[in-house]
Amino acid sequence: MSDEQLSKATETLIGALGRQSAFWGLGRMAGEMYAVLYLSPEPLSLEAIANSLQVTKGNISIAIRQLEQLGMVRRSWRMGDRRVFFEAETDFWRIAHSVLGLRQKPEFDQSFALVEESLQLLEQAEPSPERDYAKARLESLQEFYRLLDGVVEVALTVKPEELKSMVEMFNEARNK
Amino acid sequence: MSDEQLSKATETLIGALGRQSAFWGLGRMAGEMYAVLYLSPEPLSLEAIANSLQVTKGNISIAIRQLEQLGMVRRSWRMGDRRVFFEAETDFWRIAHSVLGLRQKPEFDQSFALVEESLQLLEQAEPSPERDYAKARLESLQEFYRLLDGVVEVALTVKPEELKSMVEMFNEARNK
DNA sequence: TAATACGTTTACTACGTATTAAACGTCATT
DNA sequence: AATGACGTTTAATACGTAGTAAACGTATTA
């Protein structure tokens, strides 16, 4: 690293995305790796990543798979080089799509299905004030889930520019 | 428990919200406790919660604080009873507000600040292709953060009915 | 065929967090 | 004052996951 400021800047981003990634349940390592790749002008080898993060190869090998599966990182090859290179997907919109679809949505669906199951159990229960109360609560929860589902659906359908102008529209309307 | 189906339904919801809660980084316990309270027609004592989840009082005492701080649970008292009772906040809209504000937003802001810091470090760096590339990347990341921030802002500003009708509008437009 | 350079897998260790049991402080009741 | 019923705190433990080092498989080169 010739430029001190540049490497400091990289370290700072590594810290930022590591935090973020851990917070969202992806593991600190995954975010840190993404940060390294995101700032690198050209694809990096597995070993290069391991060096810049001071961890072992095996560690990277496992973590990189998560990132690949989520569409946050791609592999590439160079002719005459047996090594595998990785580069970051830089289109956050695309990343948001795949992460929501592959990670959040399944979890959401699972939960939704369980609420439905719970509701069906209540249908079979003896009518009683307790049952009726629980039933009302579950239906209310279900409605909220449906709203959330709809919001996400919309967010993934519109184009980013559309979304951006929508947001601006709202903010203008609110500020007067 | 007089009604077998009712308690099965409760257990199912406990499982669902426990999963969900752990997934979102709140800890399994917190979600399970919320589920118990959410389905209970009247406030429950600390010990009652501990019994229904088969854990110790101390455990509940700690976890309940999280839920209180996030506005997901409230304390209440009964005259002539020294015990503390807890009841679930059932307005998910309100919960969404406070969770986003108290939990997600600070984390987001922290990350945003670090990206900015990183960007400022780059300003001071020697001009070079690597620096310029990194700078472009960070600016792009910043723009995405701003968009996200705006979306959340809007989502928290509009009333739930407004949001709901917006979603419906979009879906109709999309389906023709 | 031997030797080297990879990436992956595996068994082990280290670490942080969740959970418990017990001690503690407080308040009401006797 | 003494006792008992609370909720909270604390120290110890259990548990799951993150991370390492080394073995492994495979392809490439000599």
C-alpha cells in the first residue's frame, strides 16, 4: 500500500460494512470481505483477500460462498492463471433484490406459515373468550404481515429511479 | 390449560416469533415472551411468563427490558398486588416506529458516518486511479444509503392506511 | 512421476452470548 | 423486628458459532 490515506479509508469501510453485516445476521467476516472487494478496482484472489483481512484461506473459502449465494460477489478467471478471482457486485439494487428474495423472504414466509397454522389450530379449539381474543390477535398479526409483504413486493417492483422520485415527492409534500 | 388446541396454537406462535426475533437479532427469548404476552387477554406477571416458557425469573427480567425499551411491552400494576404485570403493545405500526428509530436507525447512522469518514480520508489521499475508483464506489454507496434513509423516512411518515392503499394501487397497476 | 500451487473440507479451539441458580435488596405484612 | 413475596443482579456454566491449522483432493508444471 503506497498511500496511507487510501488504506485507512479501506479499513474504515471494512469496519463499517463488518458492523452492518453482523447486525443483519450475515456475520462480520462476510461484510468485511465485501468491503475489500467493493473498493478493489480489479478482482482479487482468495489469498489476496485473506491477506488484507489477516485471516486464513479456509475462512475466506467458507464466507465467500455466502456472498456468492446472495449474489453479492462473483467469481472470475484469468487465462493462464489457475487461481479464482472474486469481484463485488456493485449494483445495490440487484443485491437488495437477491438478499430479500433469498434470505429475508423465506424467513418471512416460514413465520407467516406458522401464524396460519396457529390460526387453524384455534379454529378447532373450543369457543371461549380466550380463544376469541387469541384469534383476533392472530388475524391482526396476519394483516400486518400482508402489509409488509406488499410493501416489499412494491419496493422490488419499481425501478430505483421511480422509488427515488417517489421519496422526493413525499418529502416535498411533507415539508410545506 | 383447559383447551389443548389453544395451547398448541400458542406454542406455535411462540415458535414463530422466537424464530423471527432471533433472525432479526433480538434474541429468541424476546420474541417468545412477546408471543406469550401478545396472545394473553390480560397482563401477565413475571412469574407467569417464566412458567409458560419454562425458564427462570432472572432470565425474563433481563429480556423483558429489551422489549420495554423497544416499546413492545408495557408494565402495569394492580392495586393490592405488589407484582408487576406486563402486556404486549398490539399496535404493530407503533412498534415498527420505535424499533426502527431505536434499533435500526442508530446502527444505520453509525455506518453512514463511517462511510463519510472513509470518504474524507480519500479526499486527503494522493490522487491515483485506485483512489478515484474507491471514491466513486463510496459515493455510490452513499447515494444508496440516502435512498434507503428516504424510504424509511417516508414509510414512517405516512399513515398505515395510506401505505396500504398505495400498495394496492401499485399492485393493480402492475397486474394489467 | 514427482513436486508444486490452488481451493476445499475437517477437526479442533477460542470466544461470546444465553441461561441458570443463588444471593441480594426492597417492600409489605404480621 | 421478623418473615415472606417480589424483582434484580451476579457469578458460574452451557452452548453455539467463528476462526484456525492441517490434511486432503485436484489440477498443473517440470
